[in-house]
Amino acid sequence: MDSQYHPHPIDTSSVELPEELQQLVEHLARNVHENWAQGRIDEGWVYGPERNDALKHHPCLVEYDDLPENEKDYDRHTAVETLKAILVSGWTINNK
């Protein structure tokens, strides 16, 4: 087995998200954080002002609105790349 992992993400570099999807980006980013936080809490993690893996403390176990902007950007990036992958794969996104 090759010990070097070589990721092959979907190439989304040609996709520009339409402006009307920006509200969806924020909605999905919030949900990304909620899912991440629920997973950590289910594993016994709690809020702590500094990350401590031994004690399972994490400073990002807070409401999405209370996250630092760089953490929100991390979640937004996940949402944007997911939406771009959907679009580049030939799917469409329609608002009800």
C-alpha cells in the first residue's frame, strides 16, 4: 500500500457561485459548525478557552455567531466547496 496519500478533490476552480447562493453559503456554514460541535459534544468535549485534547476542551464549542471570523471562514469554505462540487457535477440548486 502506498504510504503517501494523494487527495483528488473535484476541480471546482471553474465555478463561480451565483450571488443568490450566498445566503445558502452562510446557512450551510452554520450547519457545518453545528454538526462539528455536536460530534465533539457527543465525544465528551466541552468549551474551554484554550484547546486541550487531554481534557477535551475546545474554544470553538460556542454558538456560530460567537465564533471568530477565521473559524466562520473555515466553515464557509466547506460550504462553498460543497456547493461548487454540486454545480460542477451537473446538478442544479433551485430555491423553492
